[in-house]
Amino acid sequence: MATTRKAFAVCVRNDGYPASLELRKIYEVLADPDAAKHDQLRVIDESGEDYLYPVGYFAPIELTPSLRRAVLAAE
């Protein structure tokens, strides 16, 4: 069975969503091809729920192995 590697992005804009998105916060990203067709990105918030936001509000990031372990352990 193939394992999907978790992807992450950092929030770089929150226009219109200041209560929902925290600037400079790391969010887990879920693959959503339909959302991508509409320039949307599906991210998981601290409650564990996923929401769609404009793709331009996030910058994809690659975590170092030690940071990846720390972020995943905090879930």
C-alpha cells in the first residue's frame, strides 16, 4: 500500500479571513484536484477540520526531517 506524504504550506495572506487564517502559521495541505482547478487549496486548521482558501494565500514549504517529526508529533 502506498503512503501519501503529508504536505505543508505557510500562510502568507489572510485578507477576508483574519479570524480563520494566521499569518506565518504552518498548515497541513490536503490534495484536492477539484479545488486546484479553481485556484483553491484545502488546508486543515487546528480543530482538525479542512477548508478551502485561495491558493495565493499560502506558500508551499518543505520541512526538514527534524521539523517534520516535531510538527507531526504535535498533531
